[in-house]
Amino acid sequence: MTEVRRLAKRVVLTLDSGDAFVIEPRMTGLMLVTDPPSVEHLRIKWQLAPRSAGGEQNVEQLWFWDRRGLGTVRLLDPAELDQLANGGKLGPDPIGLSVETWSRQLARTARPIKVALLDQSLVAGIGNLYASEILHVARIHPERPANQLTRAEIARLQLATDEVLLTAIKYEGSTLGDGTYRNALNQNGSYQNAHRVYARADERCLTCRRGAVLRSVQAQRSTFHCPVCQRLPRSRPPSPQEKQR
């Protein structure tokens, strides 16, 4: 194995041959470097070649564990991997995306911005939890049509996306009450302690301290937002002057 990297919500393990395992954990899959939570839901175990570390020979293992069996593992050759990454199925990665690219991608759809953020062909890598958190930080109502966001709103969205996702990576993700998500060492993430709105329905908003967090359902997924911080503007398209702000 020569490289481990992320492609949207997938883990890519590149082999010496140039082929690559592409693992999409989905709802309950875990990539682990230690023993999985249970043997019966172990899907794949990779035994890696020994390497020398401090004069000792260490044999490394990598596990894919999936309780519900929703995840997928595919072995792709370089052409197939390029087609997946650049063939139009996946949009650009959201981290570090420019305001101009955000504008171009969001102009493609009139769906609510929360729903649009989950469309992996527009922007690849944002999940449901983080979409709510990003929109809250950006002060954008989740029902705003994506193609009606002003340039100022898109600029806030760009900054909020980087802030939320990079902080979540730093704290190794969010482990909720069901305990489904675990990091590579089979331990809880800690970003759930920094959630501003997700799973906090009816609680006081931590940002403005005035609104109570509301829960709604969009595209069969839970959405959380603060009605004070994230106001829905009057229903009309923005003027050309507003788009330039």
C-alpha cells in the first residue's frame, strides 16, 4: 500500500500496482486500525506487510467493520478511479473551495440549500449533521433556494464550511447517542461537544442565546436551525446589486 487518502466520503487505499480499494462506510461502516467492536460484523481485514519501527518488527492490520452492511468496498483500476473522481459523479471537495466555484455549483439548483449541500454531485463530502452546522455558522436558513444565495451569503458559506469541517476533523468526528461512529482507534470522536444546533431541538441557541433550535425534515433527513440567527428573507430573487454584495 502506497497511500491512504479521502475522496469525498470515501477512503482510498492505493496499492503498489496502482489499483485502489475504495471504501464507502456510509451510515455504520468503520475503518479501524485496532480490533473491531465485534467479530460478526467484520467485513474485511487487511494484513499489511511488516515494517521496522525502532528496531522492532510490527505487523499492521486494517479492518472494515459494518454492523448494518450498508457500506461498500470496491477494487478499482486507475482508469476506474479517475472516472469516479473526475467523471462527474462527484462534485468538488468542499474544503478550500473558492467562492467562485461555490457560486457556480449552487447556481445549478433551486433546491433548498440544506438539500443541495447533501447532493454529492454538487459538492462531495458534506453529511447531514455537518450541513446543519455549516448553515448555522453561515447564518443561512436551510430552506433558502441554493441558486438565490447572494455573494455575501456564499462567502459566509465558504468560510463556515472550512471552519466546521476542519474543526470536526481535528476532533475526530461526532459520536452521537447511538455510539455508531468511532474513530480509527475504536474510540469516540469529540466534535459532538461543539455542536451548535444539531440534535439540540427546543434548546436555547448557543450563538444568540435568544432563539430555540427548531427541528424540521428535508428530503427525509433531520434539519436543525435557529430561527433568530438564520432568518428566512422575504420570498423574492435577489437583485443584481445584492448578488454583488
